[in-house]
Amino acid sequence: MEFIINLYGNSENPLVEINGKKYTADRLYKEGPLYAFLLSIPHCIITMFEHLAKKEGIQVKVCKVRSTYYLDDSLLLLGKYVIKNIKIEIYGDCSKEELNELVEKVKQNCPIYLSLSDRIQLLPLID
């Protein structure tokens, strides 16, 4: 089973889209520990992406992160939410080269990615 979370906008309190419904990150963090955990991963990525863009002098006005969580179906049948792996795609309205450079820098600097790099696939999202 897949579970998809999209984040866009301001990294401090981004808009979050889940199953076509939109919320603020602050609201979902208050919904409970499962939402807080699932949201914290792409939220850390988008925050690091914007921080590194600013540090490198790269103009990014629009930033989006799409996180696809792949759950273990056999354990889900038992009511256990176990993540097999996560694909995170990052979009920024900068050049393709700058986007690729920023994604590589996120891989080198983001604590969530560094901690879970064996389960997270981090990719640039190119329109």
C-alpha cells in the first residue's frame, strides 16, 4: 500500500495535502503521533532544501515535496503500520542543475535523510 503526502509553501508551516484534502502542518502535528511522524520526514527535507537554497544564493520561490510511503502489506493486515521505504521527490522553481545540486546537498546535510538513507530515496522532481 502507498500513502502520499504533498507539502508546499512556506517551510515553517507548509500546506499539506493528503488524499486531496489540505491542512496546515501545525494542525496535523496536533492530530496525533502517526501524522506527526509521517509529516516530520518531508517537513525536515523541505526545511533543509529552503535553507540550503538561501545559503547558496539560489532563488526558490516555489518549493514542493511529494513523499510516497510504501507500507508492508502483510503487517498492515495485522493493523501495524510499518514503512518499507519512502520515495521523496523535491521540486523547486530553479534551474534543473540547481535543483540537482540542492538535492545532493540535502542528502549530505539533512539529519532525517542521513539517519534513514537506507529507506529513503530522495529525487529531484522535474516538470
